[in-house]
Amino acid sequence: MNRYTERIYNGVIKENPTLVLMLGICPTLAVTTSAFNGFGMGISTLVVLVMSSLFISLLRNVISDRIRIPGYIVIVASLVTVVQMLLQAYIPVLYEALGIYIPLIVVNCIILGRAESYASKNTIILSILDGTGMGLGFTAALTIIGMVREIIGAGTIFGFPLNQISPFSFEYEPVSIFVLAPGAFFVLAGLTAVQNKLMLPSATNGKARKTKGRAKKGENEE
Amino acid sequence: MKELLLILAASALVNNVVLSQFLGLCPFLGVSRRIETAAGMGGAVIFVITLASAITSLIYNYVLIVLNLAYLQTIVFILVIAALVQLVELFLKKHSHSLYKSLGIYLPLITTNCAVLGVALINVQREYGFIKSVVNGFGTSLGFTVAIVIMAGIRERIETNEISESFQGYPIVLITAGLMAIAFFGFSGML
């Protein structure tokens, strides 16, 4: 694996922003009422993340170190405004569904986090790939959480009723609490509990850091 | 007056900012270990959000609308909030040292609290004037404080309980939050 594909792998699997690093919890819980909404939010964030990585990497030698954070915020906020206008014009359904959470992409810590820790120090191509990887990881996680909530809470998947698309027909009474606010907490609780049980790396059980330390140790020993 | 009271109750209880709108979850999960720290965070949030909704409302209604620049709201609001938190910190450090000491460490954390920007945007979305914006901001932050203090109280209690291994730490806190969200659902019949 060369260092370009490694960036994508890192974002989607190894340091998945939602499932491993536990960043951006607010949008994760708020918009995943259906698989489509989760996917839409993921893609919107992906676009902002890729563009902000591009611009911040491009301007990394121009922006003075002392005012870099306000500088990044202005860049990200401008990009979010553009994305918001595009959604309003071309995908009004998604614009209505995501509502206030679109402008709130500005305060999604994944974006500023990647800007500060990666794009401000690396070349343009690598930064774009890093943003793409992180964005894809975020999209995948949100779509999956949205799918789980939609299947349990509404009995549909991407809007299609389950008992119509499955080969055998059955009656399903949706547990509607899963598409309401409390369900979001329960699904995330279940997810982190499974991660704890299987000892998977996650920021919530401190394993994300530990495995990193172990990996470094292993490298030294080699 | 009745309308203002309705806005206050709706923003504090019915549409609780943390438990039904999912804004400000990071401090809600991060600073809710002890009741005192939770109350300190709540106080700082009330202070900043009320002030921020007053200022963003003035800027939106008397600058952005007048100049026909409403589409710049996100950029302007986030910069105003970041600058405001810095200013408040400097001001308190100089003039009210006791308040600065009690809010001190929580103030910089608030810039990253998405509830502040969220309230400013909700005020614009609902076309609230100055007074209504301030009331909505105060109500929202009051709701945040209520939720985080209750959460801290519960977490202090369950610390000594036996919890199955895979649910220790985050999962049990999230389950608690989910149950609290169900309880707050009861308020939705109120209005």
C-alpha cells in the first residue's frame, strides 16, 4: 500500500472519525434518523472536508501561524455556506431534512481537527486524500447508523419498506423510539458497548491511543 | 409576555438543546462527572449563549439585513462568537476575578460548543426579534444546565454501581442520556 492509498484506508478504517475517534458526535446523533439523511450529511461533510483540506494545504505557507485558527474557520465557514446554497438549490428535500445542521458543519471538530493536524503540514495531494478518506469514513459510519435506526424504527431501508423488498413477507411493528431522539443515544450506546466487548480500538475505551502506542513500539522493535 | 414565557419553556424543556436537538453533546458527555463542575459549565454556557444571542440578533437585524448580506450569517456568527468568548474572558480576568476563577477553564471550551452557533441560527430561522432572541438564548442555555446537572448527579450515583464490563464508561452514560431523553419527551405534551 503506498502512502496515497494509505490515507484513504486510514480515514475509513484505522482512524474512522466517528467509530474510532468519536468526533463529530452531534451531527452523528442528530441527522441519522434515516439512512438517506445520514448519507446526505456524510456527503455534505465530505465535500467541505475535501475542499477545506485543499485550500488550507494550498495556503499553509501564506497564513501566519498566530492567526491560523480564525483563518481556518473563515475558510471552512465559506465552504459550508457554498454547500448550503447548493443543497438549497438542487436537493431541497435534503436541505429541509438536515435544516440547521448544515451550517453547523462549521463547528464539526473533524474538519478543524484535520485542518490543524494534517492539511496545515502536508502537500496538497496528500491533504485532499486525507480529507477524502476521513469524509468517506464519516459517510460510511453515518449511513450505517442511519440504516440501523431506520430499519428498527421505521421498518424501511432508504425509504423502501422491508417486508416489500424481502423475498418472504412478514408483519413488522416499527419501534418508533429509535427514530426519535432517545433512540440515537441507545444505538450509539450499543455500538460503543460492542466495541468494548470485542476490544476494538475506540476513543471511548482508551484503546485508540493504546493501539497507536503499541504500533509505535512494534516499529521500534523491528 | 405570555409568548415570551412560552418561548422560555419550549426552549428549556420541550426542545431541550442536548436531549432532543443534540447540540453541545461534547461538554455534556465530557464535563458531567461532578455536580460542581457541571454547574460551573452550565453557568458559563448561560452567560455566553445569552450574550451571544443578543449580539448576533443585533448584528443580523441591523447590519446583515440592512446591507442585504444575510447569506453571510454563518461566517459572521462564528467569528462573532469566537471573538466574544475571547473578550468575555479578558473582561472577566480584569474586572471580576472571582467569576473568572469559577468560570475560567470552561470559557475557552465554549467556543467549540455547537449550541452557541446553533441558538444564533435558530433565532434567525424563526425570525425572532431582539427580545425573543435573548429569551430563547437564555431558555436554551438553562435547558443545557438542567440537563448537565441532572446527568452529573446520576453519574455520581452510578459510579459505585456494578455495571457489566462492556457497558462501563461511555455506553452507560449514553444509555442514561437516552433514558433522560425519554423523560424529557414527557414535556412535549405541555405546550
